[in-house]
Amino acid sequence: MWEAIGESLPIALGVLVSPMPIVALVLMLVSRHAGSNGAAFVAGWMAGIFVLGTLVALLVGAAGSGDTDTPTWAALLKVVLGALLLLLAVRSWQARPGEGESAPTPKWMAALDEFNAFKAFGTGVLLGSVNPKNLLLVVSAGSTIATATSVNGERVVAMAVFTVVASLGVLVPYGIYLATGERAAQLLEGMKAWMIANNAVIMTVLLGVLGFKMVGDGMGSF
């Protein structure tokens, strides 16, 4: 189990520092329904990651049951996932704002102030497990955990640990809000501005590193 946790934690880092979910949460925490929407968003985020990752881990594990070594198809899956992460890294770099330009805030975030708890939960699920970058990372984590241990109970525990670590990026701002209330607004606004301005660079570096890691792990399993 510890091997599964250890191998998946670098991938959790890529999810943890995802700027856009943090920005979305901050916007909710300075909206009219901050308390309920913030809690619902965090719950949806964690649920989306855990459910998707656990399903992948169990399905990949079941498909490879009986194999003492990493099956060839699982190694190929890692290589493909790594290549896709590298592609996203390239696209993220190409989409960075030019010198002197401001990074735009996605238009859909303008509607967050009108969200209720149900919509906030759904947004958390979508950003945690359905958006392309997180989808690849969570699937990568699930497949990594599946090949690191053959015990389903350990896979579920490893994914739970992965979910908590991957969620620290949204849990910390929410914890700041719970601890300081309205006084957190200025700090959270500064965090939001920095995340938007540096989104492209942050994601390019992380996706690049994780992509090379996945490709290397897959190639090493042949």
C-alpha cells in the first residue's frame, strides 16, 4: 500500500496546485453564499476525484489480476497518459498571455456569484474529475495505484490518501475562510490574482514533469 501511495503522490501534486479550481473556490468564498457554496464545492471536488480514481484503480486492477508483473497494456497505458500530459503542457505554454498582457478570467466564473449549493457541488465534481487536465491526472493516479498493489482494499485506501493530498489546494483556502471569516477576503483575493497570472507557467511545468514521469514509468515496465 505504501508503494501505491508513494508512487501516486507526485501526481497528486499536479492536482493540488491546479489554479482554476482554487480561483473558482475563492470566488465562491467572497460571494453571497460563501459558507454553503464553499463546503459544497470542496465536497464535490473530493467526491469526483475519489470516485473516478477508485473506479479506474479497481478496473485496471481487475483487468490485470493474476499478473505478477505490470502487464504490457498497463505499461502502454502509462506511456499514452504521459504523452497526453506532455501535449497538455505544450498547449498550456502556447496559451500563456504575451508580455504585458493580463491572463483573462474564464467567462463561466462570472456566474459563480449566483450559484446555489447544488450547482457548487456539481462544479466541484466537474473541475475535480471531468476537466481534461484533472481527468488525465486522476486516471494516471488510478492506474499507477492499480499496478503498485494487488489488494483492492489497499487501492481504495491509497486513493483516499491521494484524494486528500490532491485536495489540499482547495482545502487550505476553505480552512482559511473558516478560521478568519470575512477577514480572509483580502488574502484570498491576492491568492486568486496570483494563480490567474501564473496559471500557464505553473501547469506547463507540472504537466511536463508528470508527463515525463509517466512515460518513464511505462517504458521501464516493458
